[in-house]
Amino acid sequence: MSRPCRTLALAALLSLSSACSILPKAEPADVYRLPAAQPVRSNSAPVAWTLRINKPLASEILGTPRIAVVPAGNLISSYKGARWADPVPALLRNRMLDAFQRDGRVQRVSADDANLQADYEIVGELQAFQSEYSDAGLAVVVRLDARLVQGRTQRVLASHSFEVPQPVAQTQVPAVVGGFGQATDRLMAQLVDWTVAQAKNQ
């Protein structure tokens, strides 16, 4: 390589090096899982039908791993330096799977990722999965519009809107994450009971 070529190559390399140094560094983030669910086992006999649970649809901000917060009014933001281990729809879908398995009445349950056929499916939209500040204080709010669908025909058999507010005493992120665990536990208990009752009526 000639001297001019070597000089040009060195200049290009230095240019790239300096460009890399001005790029913003990735912000370190604490990664949170939902706290372990409280074990609740039903004494009722297992059902014969199968159930598939789909990830709920969500808005752009609720469809990410960010931990959403509404500090005031209609402003929605996220906690700096903290995120969920999975995008929220997958996080909630996995919580549903765990809830049905712990309950024990629906023993043949699968997730949409497995693409298995089932007698019934749960689909829906996640309307809220955030902490909210108000005059009453801080609370976690989880709201899910759920539908029970016949697997073979995709016909909607029943629908219901679930909403659970869970007050949080402290504003630190670990306390807020604990509030999310409590709120989802309460919502899952309602969802499992509702699903079993609706399928029984078909």
C-alpha cells in the first residue's frame, strides 16, 4: 500500500473512532420480573376442554418492556433505568398461563407461541398496565378487555372488561413492581373464574 493510501486509511480509521466516541452510551437498566404469584389451587374437578392463551394486543408504549407511569393527567411516561424482563403482552400472557396452571381446573392449557389448536382461546386488548398518580396517591392500574373465543370457528362466546387498581404505599420502583404483582394476582383470579364459568355455559 502506498504512503498516500496508508495516510487516507489512517484518517478514515481515526474518523470512525472519534465518531464512535460521541455516540450516546446505552443507559444501564434494572430488569424486573413480576413477583411470584401466590399459589391458589381450586378444589373443583378438572375440566375436559383445552385452552389457548394469546398475547393481548397493546398500544405502542404498553407493547414494550418499559414500566409505564402516568405522573399527571394524560401524560404517560416510563421509569428511567428500569424495565420488565419481557414486553408487557408476553409478560401478562405468561402470568395467565401460570394462573391457570396453579388453579388446576384447566389442565390442558397452551400459549399462542406453540400454535396448538384448542377448544377455546383467550384473546383481548391490554388497556392499562401502569402506575398512576392522583389526589388519592399512587396506584398500579391493570385493565384488560378479554374475550373467550371458540377455537374451531373463532366465534366470540363471551367478553368482559377486567380492571384492578392496587394502591402502592411507596414510590420507589421495587415497591411499584410489587404493586404490579398484587394487581395481576387479583386480575388473574377473576379471569380464571370467569373463563371456567363462561366455558361451562357453552
